[in-house]
Amino acid sequence: MRFLAAYVRSLIRRQQPIMPSPGLLDMPAEMLGHILSQLDVRCDRKALYDICLCSRVLRSFARPILFRHFHFPNNGALDEAYKRDCMVRLVQFTRTCIRNPKLAAAVLEIDLDTGAATLSEVMPFMDAEDFEVFGWQSKCEDNQFFCLMVLLISHLSNLTTVIIASTEVHEPITSTALQKVTEDLKNAALPRKSPPIRNLELVTYFPTDGLFNVAQISIIIALPTLQTFAATCWQVWEGALTYPEIFCPPPASSNVTNLELHNCFMSAMQLQIFMKSFRCLRSFIYEVDGLDQFDNHATPEEIRLALESQARFLQYLDIDLDGCTYDGDLGDVTDEDGMFLADPDKYLGTGSLHRFESLKYPKMESGRLGDLSNLPPNIESIMLVDDCVYDTGFYEQLLGLKQALPALGEVTVCCDNEGAAGMSEFVAKAGGTREEIAEVATSCCYPNSIMCHSHVISVVTVTHSFITGSMTSSCPDSSKSGRHYGPRC
């Protein structure tokens, strides 16, 4: 059944035109459709274009496959010509989906990340024909890109994955603006049935160019079928808490089970409100590279306290505060201008995780975790990642982990070259061979890593790629379509 897919790929490699075979066209429609469905639009787009050109019969099967995945050619360009090309393609795609419900029903994924900071200007790329299709759009002078997304997504009945580059919003979106959008949408005769969106990612590149507020977040995360929500580089507007209509998602209003926040800045109270809006969060990834953009960021302990509303459900936890220095971190070295020069001697920690009764796969910095006794007894696999695992006392704790954590099957530690001596000693105490000890002691790779297996007697040095593959196989919901969703190890 995959013969045609292989045949088409071979023709692409030889750069030969595709000609329809009489025997192929004589096949039953169901079989022909199944054969063409083996083609992947991401890899075989040229082949699908050629099939559309060579036969009307084949075109009827190939066109819906071409519409499965829509994306911009994300090359990071910011020039006007590239932006214009992206917006023209978006308008044409939206127009086609509105006019052809069958093709709209074939769309499964849309990736609208252009690599640009903002794409709010849609109107200049519409012609007279478009205004007939997007008639109501002319009334929405603000948030044009967001409104167009609502219009597009509402017509994609089988859409499951959405990646959106957030628009530039320098002023808080008030309830009046939201009401205006809602009224315009009512007049647009949109389909009433929502698409079964399961994965949604909001992408920006700088907090100052992204969302200064999350007015739409309450609406987005409440989508009934949404399972994974990921956001990059947005911050909650400081005055959000004084305006309930802007940032106040109702408790237990979201079915999202996998949440990823990358460089998303929130205070402790804002994070608590956000965490309580989820009914059953099973995977949480929280990564912040630095605190330069935000003065009131939640501390590690406040992050843990906010997560306690999900303590009964959370299975995978990844807290990465690499590069973040809090006022409470002790012993940090700065120059006369206050510039950060070296790691602190002691970090603000998360505190005990014993309330997280379902947690099985934590990934944290050892400095933020503190004593390993903070881990709950149900841990099956743990990864400790940072540059501050230097003292041998830390490895002494690792040797006793198996007794404290009976379900533990794997421990992975990553540190820089300064930790190699302590790692060598640990490998020796854990029963490692001479070759393993020598390999750890002489290794110059970053990160130097050790993996302790179920009985803590076999310790090996592994590469970072091996760690990634090993940990991913242990984590829930680690394989998703499109971009990466779920736990990143």
C-alpha cells in the first residue's frame, strides 16, 4: 500500500516528472485514497503538487493531504518582503478554507510562527475579493491578526494543533475591546461547533514584543479539547490582577494536562491563579533564562506553592531557573556595577515536594531542590541538571537514594567539568569499573553525566543525546505531532 509513496519519493530524488499510471487510476477510490494518505505533507509537498498537476482524479485525493499542515517557511527573516509573503499566504489560505469546507475539514495543523516579532497588520494584504469574504474584518481596527485567527480556526472543524506568533499588544485589552470582537464574530455567521484543538503554542521572541497581558488566555485554555498549552516569552501585565476581565481564569476551567511556560514572567499570586485554573495538570515545564525583564518574579518556593493545587495529579515536573539570581541567593559574586560574575554558594530552594503524591519524573537543579530528602517516595526517575553539583556530600546522598525511594529506577546527574572529581569518587563507591572511573575523570565533555540504575551498582558515563532518549522514553506524553509537546528531557 505504500508503493506509490516510495515511488513518488524516488522520482523527486531523480527530479523526474510524475506521470499517472493507467493501472493506478483503475484502482478503487478507497484504495487509491489510502495509498496517497501515506505521503507526509511535510516531506512530500513537492510530490503532492506534482500529483495534483498530472491528473484530475489524483488531484481530488492529493489536495486534502496538502491542506493537512499549513505553515510559514520560518527562516527568522524580518524584512518586509518576507512578511508580505507570509501574510499573503495566510489570507489566501483563510479564503480557501472559508470557501471550501471540504478542504477546511482536512486541516489538522497550522503553524503561524514566522520568526517575526509581530504580524498584526493584516489589512494591507487584502484585496476587494477578500473583503467580500472577510467583510466583518474591516470593522476590527485593533487586534487584526487575532481576529483573523478566530475566523480561520472557527472554520477548521478537525484542527488539532495550532502554533501562533503572538501579536504585539502594548496596551491592556479591555472588556470593551473583547466585546467588540465578540459582536463582530456574531455577525460573521461562524460555525458554532469548535474544532477539537488538542495542542496550542503561543510564540514570541521578546517579552517587550509579546503579550503584556493575557486577556485571551482565559478563553484559549478553556477550549474543551485542549490538552497541551505552550507559551514562549510572554509576561502578565502588572495591572492584570486589578482587572478581573483581563487575567482571572476561573478555577478548574481548563482541561489542559500538559503545560509548558518558557520565559513567561508572573508574580507568585498570578502564578497561583493560573495553576488553579487547571482541573488535572499532569506535566509542567517551567523554564526562565533570567529575571532582567521582570522585577516581581515568583521565587522557587512560591512556584512550588502555586503547584500544590495540582499536587494530586502532577507526574512530570521540570523547573529550570538556569541563569536566574534572586535576592535571597547567598554568596553571589558581583562587580562594582552589580553585574553577576559567579554562581551563588547557596540557592533559594523549592522546599519539600512530599505533597506531590503522583510525581514520578522530576527534572530540577540540585541547588534549587536542596537536600534530596525533599523528594517524595514515589519517584521513579530523576534528572538533576546544573553547574553547582561539586561537593562529594551530594553524591553521598545519591548512594542512599534507593533506600529512601523504593520505586526509583534511574538517576541522572549533569554538571560541568568542576564536578568530575566528585563524580569519579561516586562511580567508585557505587561499584563502577576502572574504565568507567577513568572515563569520568578524564572526560572534557559538557555535561559530564552519570546514570544510576535500579540497584545503584552500575554507573556509566553517557552522552547528552543518550540521556535525552532514555528519559523521554520514561516520561508521559513525550511524543506529539508537529513540534515538541509534553515533557522535554
